[in-house]
Amino acid sequence: MNDEWLNAYVLHRRPYRETSYIVDFFTLEEGRISAVAKGVKNSKSDKKSLLQPFQHLRIQLSGKSELKNLRHVESVSPSISLVGTALFCAMYVNELSNRILPAGLASDGVYSAYESALNALHLNGDIEITLREFEFALLDEMGLLPDFTTDVEYEMPIEEKGSYHFQPDVGFIQMPDNMAGARGFPGSALLSLAQGEFTPLSKKVAKVLCRDLLKPLIGSKPLKSRELFMPQKR
């Protein structure tokens, strides 16, 4: 038995056998962790009602295997109310966290960014900035967030008027003048991102970079939450 209480959010739950769920939690203390919630599937218990996304919980787990047993769960604060696009974005944040975070990797930075993203979506904050800031936190934890201030080939500062090519696993490299017509990232946008500033141009750059950097982490299986943003066929 483990008497430690963990701060947690539900990322996903799925049926397990006839009466139970397997619940994927994102916890502050132990990162992503999965547990069996026994006997709650067909009940009207408080435990079942609490096992919903977007609510700050405290949980107690038991068991020595990777798949734990959920002993206790209680609410820390009310569920965060989300509707429409904000809800779809929060589902994307959950799915991204569940797909990318290694089991058992605790991260204060990603946990804080996760809570900030949910709160920003609840308060109708800028959706693009909210998603990019969370994606940056996730990439930083995975060691994949590039240095936005340095030309890695020449070990020189990024120039505001320069244009840069991004090489995965390496970083930004200034493009020669004779390649000015090729696709490149403006130095001004990279320097804005280095300062945490999201201008119209740096937003576009951040979106492209995050898409490319997250792709190998997500893998070939499409994210279900992205389908919610697609126009419905009539």
C-alpha cells in the first residue's frame, strides 16, 4: 500500500473487463501513470464522476506493477468548463500528453504548462499561443526544443534580417544569399520566439516548427483530436 497522495488530471480512460476502467493520469509527482479503477463502470459512485478530464484531483494508488490500482480519488477544485473549440484544444493537449510523455517521467515544467493551457482555454485566451506554449514545454522536456538565438553552423547569434534553415537534431543554420527564394525562417521571428513573444509572423513559424518537431514523437497513428477541427462533410 502507498499512502502518498498525487496531484493528477485524467488524460484518458477506457473500459476494462466488465465493471472497471483503465485510467491514464498525468501527475505532478510521478508523471504519466495508468491505473485500474475497479468496479466503477456501471456505478453512480463519486469515484466514477470524478474520473473525467480537466479536473484537478488527488489520487492514491497501490501495486508494484506498471499498471496500478486506484485506491482513492478526491477533487481538489471544480472541473474546468470548456466548450467548442476550447474543448477540442484541451482534448488535443490531453492526447498529445498521453501519446508523447514517457510513463513515470515527472516534469514540473510540463505539468505547470498543462494547467496553464487548461486555464487559458477556459478564459478564452489566444488559442494559438496557448497550444504553442504547451507544445514548446513538451518539446523542451523531450530535449527537442531548438535554440532560437544561435546559428549552430557558425556559432553566431541569429540575425534579425537573416533567413534560416532548420535542420532536425541540429538547429538553425543561416541560408546563403543565393538561396533567398527558398523557404526559410525569418531571423526576426526566431528572436521573437526566443523572448516568448508571439507576433503574427512568429506564430506562423512556431506552428510549422511544432508540427515538424512533434511528428516523429506522435508517430504514424493520427491524433483523434485533430479530426475534430476538420470541416464536417455534409
